[in-house]
Amino acid sequence: QVQLVESGGGLVQPGGSLTLSCAASGFTFNPYPMTWWRQTPGQEREWVGDISSDGSMPDYSDPVKGRFTISRDNARNMVYLQMNNLKPEDTAVYYCRRSNSMYWGQGTQVTVSA
């Protein structure tokens, strides 16, 4: 069955960096674009960015553009979210999702606080 497992979350100070990973299994990975989302309590899930199947066309939401980078390793069925210059408002549970599908990971908590 399709599985997406995020890891790499944690507590980081403002201005710090963190890299999230998403391990995919149960499907042929490389034809699918992949996306990252985030959610804070009481809020709707927010799109962070996505990456095309070959990794050539990442796209980002305005709040993270210039600070976050999405990449993928099709040989390892992995997608990554590199987050730099983190801000308290980036605090959320981060999810990866196979694009336009019902398949989500369980999420990983990122907390940005001094």
C-alpha cells in the first residue's frame, strides 16, 4: 500500500534551518509530482510547495519563497524540504502528499521558538 513517512521535524530557533524528509513506498515514485503542506491548530492545511516528477520545476507559496527548497531523489524514493531562515510563523505540522491524491504522510512537527 502507498506509504509516505515524514521525518526531521523538531525545535529550532528563529533564523535556524531544518531539513524534512519524506520516504515514499508502495507505488512507482518517479512519475508523480510531490507536494509539501503544513497545518497549525485550528487552521486549514496550507500548501507549501511542490516539485515535478523529475525535480526540474519546484514551486513555492509566497510565505516560504526564497527560504524553502524542495528536492527529490527518485533513486531513493525520497522528497525533501530544506527550510532556512525559519520564523515563528513557520511552526506547524508538515506533511508530504503525492500530488492530487488522497495519500498523505502522518506529519512531522516543526516548532520555531527561542
